[in-house]
Amino acid sequence: MTVPAFAVYITKALGRNKSLISIATSAILVLTSFFYIYTVGSYFKVGISVLHNFYNYIGFFQLYVVSKYIDHIIIALGISIWFGLAIKKRAGFVVALIYGGLTIISVIAKLDVILDFLALLSIPLLILILAGNRFVPKMRILNKYVDTDLSSNYIIIAGLVITIAGVIVSLTPLFFTSASTSAHVRNYAYEMFVLLSSFFSPLLMTLLILCFPLKLLFNRYISTKSTSKNGSNNNNNKGDRTGAISRNKIILYLSLFMVLSATMVLIPHNPAVDKDNRPVGADIQDYTTAIKNLSSYSNNPQELIRHAFVKEFPFYGDRPISLLVLFAAVKIVPSADPAYVIDYMPLVLGPALVLAIFFLTREMTSNDTISILAAFITAVSFQVLIGIYSGYYANWFALIIGYFSFVFLFKFLKRPNKLNFVTYSILVILLLLSHVYTWAMIAAVTVLFLLVMLKFNYYRRRNIVLLLLVILSPVAVDIIRTSITGSIGGVSSSLQYFSQLTPGRSGVSSPNLYAPLLSLGQFASFRDNLLDTTQHYLGGLFGNFIILALGFYWLLRANRVEPYNIFIIVFLSVGIVPLFFSDWILQTRVFYNIPFQIPAAIALTYIITQQQMKGKMILLPICIWLIAISIVELSNFYPVTPHHQPLL
């Protein structure tokens, strides 16, 4: 979108050539809705979780734009004016007079209960009138000047303004630390995000993980078998690109998103945030201990390899390649403290994950637009933020390898040749040796996906069988390796050693306090475990309702016979068992490996394609909002001893 085209659209979106009544009703709708969000959240005391200085503070939402009294007056009077302008003829005047009169009486008589009722009733009543006017012919009581399309434009523009302000407010403490600029400035974008995420994220996460039964429930009738198979095979085997973007633009976008990812990594290290230059990652001490132990064998390669693959405390051979990569990074910068070298590894891991997701999405969907959007969301995704917060360096590194292995899996399915097959085989072995638990989940997803492909004959049977042999062969390698060396294996010992890998609420590895639980008894604690996963632990970073809501929109729109949608459904469905029968530790480990950003990117593409120019306008505030929220969260990774304080 060029600048002139953007300017022309903005002027049209603001109501050029529209009646004053249309403009007034749209502006009033947006203003009252903004105040109403705060009123509903505060009145019903929605439980929230706020990340502040590394810890999550749990309480109730108790915020108003101005104050409870003023907010309620603005909402009630605003809706009264809207009724007077929007409803036809005398009926509008009568409704406005009644609603406004009750508001004035409740203010004069100090009848707060009535004022509360009028404020809470306002938006539901407005929505009911709009819905009836559109879908029930007998209820068409709005005059012809009410333009719902213009109202949606005003909502988008308001969102754009609020999110841009949110970015400015989030960045200000990082660059201006003087007393004059440190005064509290409210970040409305973050406040609304906390409210909406706390309320919706557990539900959205559940719906996404249950995507397979939901798709079966709501899509009973699909295309005929022949159509689905032919359509899928033709599209995937030819590799035709849709949503095409020029190569130069792709390189530019990828470069920007990789820089964005690296910038996100640097925010917790900013002197305004990390005042005494502490390492950020919660697991940093474990990795530093392992690398220092390996350094004592740096002059003896044989002993170095043996300790990395077999004995090295505290991991005992479950991630040798990852440890050797970190060891090499430390040796490249010999003068620096190993803890800081390891802590800055996300500068490499973040951009690498952006690239991995881009190529995976492109190979899956053959759509450049989806791939670019997935790359952007990755820069502010769960994997990057939680990877920095918790220090999941080996998991993060293995995830990059795992996603690249999927790239060559799809390549081999579509265009079978020796290069793709050999590359995939090598990546699978590297994945096993980088982080055995990540390999176990990737292997499960791969086997399930290939079995579905085999069942419905999406690709050549011989190619699927070969890939199944490749992904299952490391099981034998893993069993032989563990029996010979005594190191930790991914098949038999993953749950036993999970407690060594997961940080506790304090950010310190606590194997004696936290161990993953997988049992039928956990079903009774389903809600509590899900709240722990999305809000209470790991900074509440899994509770990003924007990414989850986009994923749910993908679920509603997705064609379940498309191979890439089947792949995403399989990946999400692997979380069903941990969701219902495990605690937050195993849930977060499984959810961390799921590429939620891919269905979110597909959903954004649906919006852009369906809404055209308006879709691009919707895209802007969503992307800016994600950046603003990420900045706030990353700015709170510095640990300070917990204390009682206002949540927001």
C-alpha cells in the first residue's frame, strides 16, 4: 500500500462524502465501546495476571478510563445520543429522551445502581438493535444514514491510534529514564490486552487444542473424496505460488523481521531494564555449569565429546549437539563470561527461527503472503519470548532443526529426490541429538501426519513409507545409545527428567519442587492447570489472546482436507493429552513446540483476501499491537523480589 493510497483510504474511512449523522454515530459507537470495555472488566472483576519484574501478579481488573462515575455517565449519555441520531423519526427522540432522562435522574439523585445498569445495558442493547436491523426485516428501525461499514472503519482507526500510542509508551522508559519522563503514562493497549487475554486465552487455547473434534463437529459435509484428493495433489505437487511477492520484497521483509526478532532479544538487556547487567534466561545457570564443565576438557576432544554425549551434569547426554554449539559460541568469545555469551544466543536463535517458519510455511502453503506474515508473528511469538524468559536454548535450537526437517519432509513428498531425502534424514538425527524431548514430540507429529497422508493417499505410498522409516529409525539409535552410554533417552526417560528442564515460578530450576504429572487425576484440575499455563507461569506469555484468536479464526475457516491444514491440526492435537491429563509443566513444554503463528498467519491472510483494503487496515493495528505488547513483556523480564502493588 503506497502512502498516497493509504491517505486516500484514510480520508474515505473517516467519512468523506458521508452524512454528519453517519460520522457522529460511528464516532459515538467507538468512544462508548472503549469506555465500555473498562466498565465491564471492572464491574465483573475479571481475574487477571500481570507480568511485572519477572513475576506474575494475580488479582482482579479494577480500572476505568477516568473513574467509575464519569465513565458510566459518558457511556449512558453517549448511547442516548446515538439512539436519538440513529433510530428513525420520533422513535429515536423518544428512546433517547427516556435513556438520557434516566441517566440524568440517576446522576442528580445519586442512584448509582441505576447508572450502573444503564451503562452495562448500553452496548448489548445497541448490538441487539444493529443485529435486528440487519437480519430481521420487521425490526429495521435505523435511519438510512447509519453506516455500519463506517463504524467498523472508525473501530479500526481507533485501534491503530491506541496501538501506536502503546508502542510509544512502551518504548519511552527504554530511552528516557529521567525523573521528568518516568511519570506513569497509561498504556491503554496493554491494559486492554491484559483484560482480554486473561478472559479469553484459556478458552481459545482449549478450542485450538481440540481443533480436530471441533472440525469434525462443525464440518460434517466436505468435498467428495476424488475432488479433495485431486485438488490437493495438483496444488501441492506443482508447487504453484499464490499470494506471490517479488524476491526482493521477500528478502527485505525477512531481513526486517529478523532484525525485529534480534531487537526483541536486546530489550531485556537494555540498561534501563537490566540495571545491574544480570543474565536474563531462567535456565542460564544450568547451561553455564554444563559449558564450564565441558571447558575443562577443551584440550582433549575425545573426553569433550564423551562428556557432551554421556555424562555432562545437569543434562546427562540428552542434548549433546546443543551443548557443543553453546561451547563453540563461548570459545569464539573467550574473554566474555560464558553466562553472558549463552544469554545472548537468542540473537542467533530468534532470526533463525524466523527463517525456519518462513520456509516451512512457504513449503506447506505455497503462499508467499502467509509465509511472510508467519515470519513476522514468529518474531513476537511464544517461542521467542518464552525462550528468552526461561532460557530454553536447547529446545529452541532443536525446534529450528525440527521445523527445517519438516521443510524437507514436504519437499520430498511433493518432489521426491535423493537430496531432499538425505537432508531430511540428517536433520532428524541432528534433532535427536540436539534436544531429545523436542525430537520425541516432532516424531509423534510426523508419524501421525504421515499415517493420515497414507490413509487418504495424498502422496505416493512409497515416499510416505520411506519417511516413516527415517523418523522412526532414531528410536533404535536412541535406545542403543542410552543402553551403551547410560545417557538420558527420549523414549523411556523424558518424563523422569522433565523436572530438571522446567523453571519454577521463581525462575530457578527446582527439580525437588516441580515435576511433571501425567495422570487421570489431573483431569479434575484441568481449569487450574490451564490457568497456570496461560496466565500464572512463564510470565503468562502463552496467554496472548491475539495469536490465539487468529488461530481460532483459522479453525473456523480452514479446509480440513488440505494437507497443510491437516498438518496443523495434527500438531495442535498432540496437546490434547497434556491439556486434560497433565499439569502446567508438561503442558507448557508441549505447547512451546507448536507453531501457533502459522494458523494465525493463515487467518490474517483470510482477512486481507476477504476485506481487500480494509483487510490491510485491520492488519496494521494487529501487528502494531503485537509489537507493543512484546515490548512491555520483555521490559519486565528483570527479576525483582515480589511485593504487593497495584496490578496495572
